[in-house]
Amino acid sequence: MNINEFIRERKKEWQRLERIAAKFRPGRSADLTRDELWDLSRLYFAAISDLSLLKSSQLGQAPDDDVVAYVNGLVIRVHRIVYSQPSGSRWASIVKFLSTEFPLAVARNLLYIGSSAGVMILSALAGFVIGVQEPNFVELLVPDSIISTVEGGDVWFKGLYAVAPMASSHLMTHNISVTFLTFAAGITFGVGTIYLLGLNGLLLGTIAGLCFRHQLSLQLWSFVLPHGSLELSAIVLSGAAGLILGHALVDPGPYRRLEFLSVRSRDAVALALGCVPLLAIAGVIEAFFSPSPLPPWLKLGTAGVLFLLLVTLLGLAAARGKEKLAKEVSVGPG
């Protein structure tokens, strides 16, 4: 396809994007239909790709080319619409995201979430069995300091409670980094995400096997599960986000691969961002509550309550979001 044919083919979509952008006025909310909201994101990322191609063509060599200037101006205009918002509405946007967009993204992608959880659970079970039956295997994954402490009949996380304020900040930062790495690894056609999910599950299972052999399972799980009810959930969600990216790259269907990736990345990013508050809460629990000398039954009960609360809140929020969307559809496009 030569450049003129490319321009003729893409011109209608540029005009469609321009008409949607024209509905935005300073100080006024744009009355967009669901299709227009969907197209705004899809066409914007497609226009960025088109602009890159135009700039690399012979048209890009002409400093005053009308087509390049038009598409460049359109991309800048839509970028300001998408990424600029009044400061007063930021908190409202965060609340809307956590109460509607994130739960809906979870509800729409249960298959990916189940697949992510399945990878972690199977690898954890494999790690547990190998850790119990093959003690030498433990040394390949678990630090010597932890092994020696457990073999001495004690747990390694007792000291964490004494440095809780510093530990909380470090744990939050570390967990968020791991979670976003698991999500971003989806760009490797999902292979990197599967590897990280498997590695995390394998490590957890191996440590569980080590503690089981030395009768420390109760101490381990009463430490892991209070914060793990949120932290492990976040890792599973970030894994699902990575699998969404990987699937979009492997099987884009009738769409162009990058275009379909930009569309599916909306849900993937929502899942990954939704993990941040979960990990922040988990970091506090891991530093202040999990290693505390409180009774194991209290900590295990708290873990169960937190997980049920998370599932319930996400389910209720998703149901409300679906009901709201259904009402918008019944009203019809404007």
C-alpha cells in the first residue's frame, strides 16, 4: 500500500476521532455515548501509530506537510482531553475507578484471573511436594538464613515486628514493583507473566514444605495469610493483566496486533492499578499485624474476613456498575 492509499484508508477514522474530540468544551462535560467513549481510546492510539508511520514516510521529510500537521495536531488535542482534568475532579476519578471501573474489569476477565490463580496454585502445590520429599531442592530457592532458622525450630519473621515502621514502607514498594513487573511481563506474549507467577507459587510452596517438615506450618500460615489474602490476590490480578496482554499479542483475531493490544490494555491497566491500594494495605498488615504475637486463630480469622470482604466488595461494585451500564444502554445513544 502506498502512502496515498494509506491516507485515504485512514482518513475516515481521523475524522471520526476529530468529531468526538469536538464534543469536549472547556468547563463543560462531554455528552458521549458508550460507542464514542470506546472509539476515543481506540482511535487515539491508532492515530499515534498512524502519525509514527507518516513521519517515517516521505511526507515526514516535508516540514509543512498538511497531512502530518493535521494528524499531529489531532493527536495533541486528544492527548490533552484524555490526560488533562481539573484538579478538583481527581479524587472523584479515583473513587469512580476503585468503585466501578476496577470491579468491572475484574468481572469481565474472570477467565484470565482463574488462569492466573491456577498457575500460582499448581506451582505452589508442586513446590510443596518437592520441598517435603526433596530437602536438597529447598536450597535452590530459599536463602540459607531462612533454612537454618527453620531447621533450628524457629521462624525468620519475628524480627519484622520490631522494625514495623521502616518495614511497612519497604514492603509496599517491593510488592508494588513485583506486581507491576508481573503485569508488564505480559508483553513477552505472556511467557514472562507465567514464569513470574510460577516462580512466586513455587517459592511459597517450597517454604511451606520446609516449614511442614519442621512442624512450623501454623506459624507460617498465620503470618502469610493475613497480608497474603490481599497481597496474593493482587499478584493473581496482576498476572491476569499480563495474560490479557499476552493473549492480545498471540491472538489478535481480525484486528491489527498493536491496535487490539491498545484496546485490551484498558482492562489490563485497570487490573494492575487496582492492585496498588490492596498492596498498600497488605504492606501495613505484613509489618504490623502478621508478625505480631497475637494468637494464630485471630490472625487466620482476620485473613478469612479480609478475603471475603475483598470478594464481596468487588462483586457488589461490579453488579452496581453493570446495572448502571445497562440503564445507559436502555436509554440509547445520544
